Amino acid sequence: IDKTAGYGSLLKERKKHIGRNLSISYRQPLKIVKGALQYLYDDRGNTFVDCVNNVSHVGHCHPTVVKAMQKQIAILNTNTRYLNDNITAYAKALIQTLPPKLSVCYFTNSGSEANDLAIRMSRHFTKQQDVIVLDHAYHGTTTVAMEMSPYKFDGKGGFAQKPYIHKAVSPDLYRGEFRYQHEDAGSKYAGSVKNIIEQLSAADKGVAAFICETLLGVGGQIPLPANYLKEVYSYVQAAGGICIADEVQVGFGRVGERFWGFELQDVEPDIVVLGKPIGNGHPLAAVIVTEEIAERFNNGMEYFNTYGGNPVSMTTGLSVLNVIKDESLQQHAKETGEHLLHLLRLLMDKYSIIGDVRGHGLFIGAELVRSRETKEPAVQEINEIVERMKEKGFLLSTDGPLYNVLKIKPPLVFNRIDATEMVAKLEEVLEEMNMDKV
Ligand code: PMP
């Protein structure tokens, strides 16, 4: 297998004709030509275990999903202004996974578009403009979603924070002001949202919405502290605001114990936003709201979305839900995730560079630091680790505000053997790099 031959002309053409602010993973780019469940294959005959793609939720090119799509696209694909069984069947199936108060669905083609719509509906419902977000969050790439994403507007090429967007402190138990050992950290962090609401109120303003992921993704693979959302939602709802749960990354059985991330916090959002995994790679996302929000939004202006809710997307969505059920993937995510977390914690006992291991089910982060005391982020080291893991056949990535969190969120079919092998390779890499022992 020739690992050195370049992709010179492909890269050159891409650079010339494809939008340039798009990064390519890895020093030596991969040309992936085929996917099957948790595996990806390049054009040189190499096989990789995909440890990071949470979009191919039930597995790359899952045969049941592929067949359902193929069958439907050969029969009909049109817009939603005709009666069709698929859209209602899918809406009913989705709603069954949610608390009864969430009962009306809007289908879109991306998580960004869905978050954008969720904010629009909140503003319409509350007649308020101001939105509270978490620091470092990412909610998408439309103009409104970017305004709600400190990860974007505070970053390179960013723009000034809009006066109607307010950043609450990220509830980070490893690095934040209130840490694991702090009893009541959830309440303390919720206080940041309370303060914002009080400041708004003092300025005679209300809250349209509070939006956050129910485990933080781009924010650093961070599970929320106990009681955090319970308190935040009570403050926001008392102020008349809408609580939006962005489940685009973490929902749909990934966290194992529960189907939705918000269930880990024992709360009921007013709007839930779904994306990525629900179409298993097909562009499908959704906004699910209460009857009251839907009724208020039905204000005479039509909400029509050319592709949203089309029969192929709906069939795809239904088949993904069925596969999760038929293959018990939520339970599988729980068991595999527990095994993986256990192995990573054993590795943390050996190597001081692993400062923290956290997660639920198959949504896991390992934060790498140069010193456990100073928590200096081990950025160069983590990048080297990701490169070396790729060479050993495991695709990983990094995330977090300091770019030092190893991000693990594989397709849910990722199994115990994959987890064991991945951690064994990670140990090999740490050994090769002469990382300090605890
Ligand atoms: N919300 C979250 C939490 C996300 O991670 C993303 C995408 N990374 C989005 C929204 C936007 O979704 P999309 O890329 O499908 O527009």
C-alpha cells in the first residue's frame, strides 16, 4: 500500500473551485471512497474505524436505510403540499420518543436551518428579541444561527456579538469556576443565566429564548452538571422565555441511558431541535414544538420549505428510527460507552496528559493537558495523537474552546472490540510519544 503518493491535482482543483474556508482533516488528507457501518475505506485499500462521525448514526450506508431510500426515490419525491403518508407517519414516530407536550413537527434540511426556525418561533411567541446562549456554543451556519454561536462570532473572522445575544458561562466542571468537587456547581452555573435575565429585566426587556445543547459538543464534550438545566429552565420559563434544547449532536439514543440528552437533566424543553443523526447522513432536521407555540406561529404567513419533509427524507428518517429500535442501539451505546469510559479512565490513571475523561454513552471527551495542576492545554500533543491514531486505523478528532479535547462520538454500531482496540492503540501512541506516567 502506497501511503506517500499525493493527491496534488485533486487538491489543486479543490482549492480553485471549492469555497476556500473549508478545512481538510489530517496532514496527509484522506480520500475516503466507501463506508460500511463503523468502517471507512480509502482509495489505497486502508480500513479505518470511524470514532467521530455522529451523523452516520446507525452506521455508514446501513443497508436497511439505503434500501428504504432507494425504494422511495424510485416511486416519488415531491414537496409537502400533497397529502402523503410518510410525513405523518414519521412525525408520529418522532413524537412518541418525546414528552407528550412536544407534539408538532417542522421538517428542514439542516440543523442550522432548524435552529434558525426555532429562534424565529420563540421570538414570535414571546414578542421578545433577546436570546441567551452558552459561551463557546455552536448552533449553525445561517446568519441567525451564527449570531447565537460564540464559537463563530468570537473566533477568527468573527463579528461583534449582537446586543440582543447574551452569553452565559459554560458549565464546565473540569476547568470552570465551579468544579467536580463543588457541591451545587449546577446551581452556581445556572446563576449566570439568572443574572442575565435580571439584567434584561432591569433594562425593561424580556427573554425570547434560552438555547443550549444538552451535552456540550463544540463547547468541549461536556456533560451538564446535575440540576443545571432544571434551574436554568425554571428561571427562563418564569421570565416568559422559551427553552430550546439543541439535540442536533447528542440526541437519538447516543447518550445511552436515555434517548434524549435533556432527559439526563430531567427537564422538558419547549422546543427540541434535531438534526445530523436523524437522517443518518441524508440532509434531514426537525423542530418539534408544543401545541401553543405551533398555534401562535400559524399567524397567516405560510411556512413552506421546498425540500423539508419530502417523502424520501421522511422514509429515511423512519427507517433510521426503526433501525435504532430493531438493533437496540441505545442500549448498545450505553454498554459500549461504559466500557470505553472505563478503559479511558484506566489510561488516565497511567498517563498524566489525560486530565479528564467525561461523557455519557457514545458521546465522550478526553481533555489533554501538559500539567494536571496548571491544566495547560496539550494542543500540539493532541494533534500528533490524532495523526498517529489515523496511521493506526482509528479516526478521531479534537474539539473544545482550547482545542485540546479528544472527541469520541462514533456511529452507534461501534462495538466493544472497537473500543478495546482503540484504547490499546491510544496507549501505544502515548508510549511512542514518551508521555509521562502518573
Ligand atoms: N447545532 C449543533 C449543536 C451542531 O453541532 C451543528 C453542526 N455541527 C448544528 C447545530 C448545525 O447543523 P448543520 O451543520 O446540519 O446545519
